Amino acid sequence: MFDAQRSGLRRPLNFGTVLAHIALGAAVVQAMWPVVWLVMGSLKSRQEFYINPWGAPRAWLFKNYADAFAVAQIGDYIVNSVIVVAMGLAILLATASTTAYALARFSFRGRDAVSVLILATMMVPPDILTIPLFVVLRSLGLLGGYFGLACIYAVGGFGMAVFLLRSYFVAVPVELEEAAILEGVGPLTILLEVILPLTMPGFLAVTIIQAMGMWNDLYLAFVFLRDPASATVPLGLLNFFHREAIDWPRLLAALTILTLPVLVFYSLFQRKFVEGLTSGAVK
């Protein structure tokens, strides 16, 4: 009796729902297959990779991961990338947050013009700025150093970070800041102790998006880093490309080492990341 009643409460299958689930399943397979292929390829020998590039490995060669650190010095390049990304994020968050707070809360002559100018910087293709940036860094003595490259990364993400953070700052009630002002708190302290905790999803979204871009960049690092010892991870992967052939298994092992931490980090903070993007879009 109970089973009959419970079966009667079941909703009939909707063709649209079934089709949506099939589409979502196909999207998941499409997104995960490159990662699976990356891991499988990293566990093959070079001969097996060319014979069977798409199938599972017959013997799992974890030695490729140790060789990736030895041949390409991935450990040193990871340290270099972490330094550049940390410096770039520090410069970006410091400048973008203060600029966004000024545009959101202060009324001054030319505020709209500044907003339009910042928006215009997002429309300029970065490739056409390579030569001017090269000349500027060389004249400032920053060419080939981490700080110069970090400044370029910060400039590249400045416009996006300003407008995303500004949408969050506008949504914060002004009464909270007025109460802090009555206590004798300055604007910078208000930004750090009042605004920042309330807009943390926005800061996290900016951090994840820009950090991934800085981490994966090859072009700018190739142009502006002159010393091989200062090379970042994408430059280090070029060591696997030889004139005779490409060492695909070791290259894929290095890519796996570099990709998995990013996937784990994104998986842990994906809810905050999505919340940061969606909340900033509607506020």
C-alpha cells in the first residue's frame, strides 16, 4: 500500500529534463576528458605514447614525474611563479581596491571621466602594448625582474578588478561607514576593517581569476624575463620541446603537477568564486 502510494507520487519523466541531464553529462565529460587524458599520458613511456596516445597506459611510469622535476627544474620555476603571482596580486588588489572605493564613495570632479578611462584600458589588446611596455621597463631599470613583470600583470587586470570591486562597495550600506567615521576612523581603515570583510567574495573572485591568468601566462614572461634562472613555469615547460622530438610523457607529467593544485584550489573555493561573480553582476 505504501509502495503504491509512493510510486503514485512520482512525477512522470519530462523529456526536457532528461535532455538537460544528457547535455550536462556531455558537458562534464567534455570538461573532464582533457584532464583524464593528461594524467594517462603522463604515465606512459614515450614509445607507448606515440603508439597509443588515447588509450590507458599499460604500465604506470610514475618516474616521469620525478624526471619532470629533474629535467625541467619545475620546482625552481614554481617558486619563481609563486613570487611573481604574489607580487602581482598584492599590487593589483592594493591599487584596484583603493581606486574602486574612491569611485564608489567619493564625489569629485572628473569621476565619470576616470571610470571611462579605466573602462577604455580594458578594450586595448595587450599585444599592441608589448613594445611600449618593453621600452618603459627598460628605461626604469625593471626589465628582466619580477617586480616589472608583476606590475604589467597588475595593470592588465586593473580594469576588471576595479569595476567588480566597485559593484560590491556600492552595495555596502553607507551607514556602516558613517558610524565608523563618528568613531574617528579614516578612509583607509574603513576600507580594510569595514568594507573588506563584507566584500570578501569579490576579492576572492578577483584573486582567483587574475592569479590563474598570471600563473598560465607565457607571452609576457617570455618577452620581459631575460634571465633563464628567473623563468616562470610556462617558460620552464619549453625545456621539453627539442629539435628532434617532444618529450610528451614528461611534459604531460609536468602539466599534471601544475594543473592539479589549481583544480584543487578552485574546487575548494568554487562556491565563493561563483558567488563573487554573480553578486558583483547584479549589485
